[in-house]
Amino acid sequence: MSKLDGYTIVFDLDGTLVDTAPDLIRATNHALASIELGPANQSRLRDSISFGARTMIVEALAFHGQVRTEAEIDELHRLFISHYEANIAHSSRPYNDAVNTLQSLRRAGARLAICTNKREHLARALVTALCIDGYFDAIAGIATFTVSKPHPDHIRGTVRLAGGDPCRAIMVGDSENDVVAARAAGVPVIGFLCGYSDTPMQELRPDAVFKHYFELESVIGSLLDRNKDRFPH
């Protein structure tokens, strides 16, 4: 029996499984163009991705020294979502070896799930467009439950939706939201070093880290072996 039998591996989506930054930044700049503003700084926008589209818009406006009313931001957000939904996988791609790793984790007996602060219908549209939707037992977005990350019940609810037990789950993410939510849920968390966090992942002190997806299954195994009492097989 594999040590992953009965475990649910929960992945964040943007900046963890899929490099979505190019399409999210393009949608932000599309919204800016509607009010005759040029593109915003890509690095600044990338760092705000984990906080959602509205934050990206606010950061883009701040880059131009602009402050707009809530109603104006609502309209920019509407334009963002419309453009993004129509171009959701134009340049977005799974990270190198991510798909092979999903296949290997499934073969090892793990359930797989996505827990994202993206709208659920957009998350589903993205993974379907990328032909990876079949790997997941559950996909939970920002409004799937009454709470979202960093609230721990977003992770717990996702695990249960996948048919798993939160006491036998692992979170994989790239941001402070992922680490904070997992800690509060009592779920070990593995940090992806190549994501969109505006704080270096090591400073967030996850249980383990990885840089390349071909490392992840081994990192999970080592984490379980080091913490046999806390994370029973």
C-alpha cells in the first residue's frame, strides 16, 4: 500500500499549478486601456495575483498614481472578468512537470483537489481548457463555501468535497493565504518557490518547499516520514 493511500493533496491554482500571470496581467491592462491608461508594472501586478482581480486593478491604478471610486473599480473589474473569461488559457500553462506529477500522485492512491480564491466557474474553465480537469476530485473557488482562504474552512471544505478527511490532507500553495489557511486548518503545507507570493516563501515557514514539480512527490513522502505521529499513514 502506498503511503499516499487515503490522502488528499489540495492545490492552489494560480501560481501553484498553473502559470496564469500572463493572462491575468493582460486582462488588467485591458481594463486600464478603457480609461486610457497604459500597462502597469508586470512585477507589481504579479505580486498581487494571490489577492484577486480587484486588488490587481487597485495596484495597477496605484502604479499610475490613480485613485478611483468603488463604482469605477466595479466597472474595471467587470471589464477584467469579461476579457479574462474570453481569453482564459491564451498564454496560461501548467508548470513544467505538473501534469506528470498529478498523474503519479493519482497512481499512488491520492485524491487531488483544487482550493483557489478564483471564481469557481473560472477555475473550472481554466483546468478544462488545459485538459487537466479529469485529475481532480473537487474544485472549490472563492464562493464555493461561505468562506475562502485564508479561512481554514475553505481547505477543510475542499477536502471533504473531494471525499477525503482533513486529518489526512496536505496543502500545496504559493502564497501567504495558502500557508495561513493550512496552518489554521491543522493541515501540513508545502510551499512552491516559483509562484506569486509577495513574501519569500521561506519566510512564511511552510512545512516543506519545492522548486520543481518533479521533486514534489518525494517532498510529500519525506514530509510524511518526518511527521509520522502528526500525520498518520
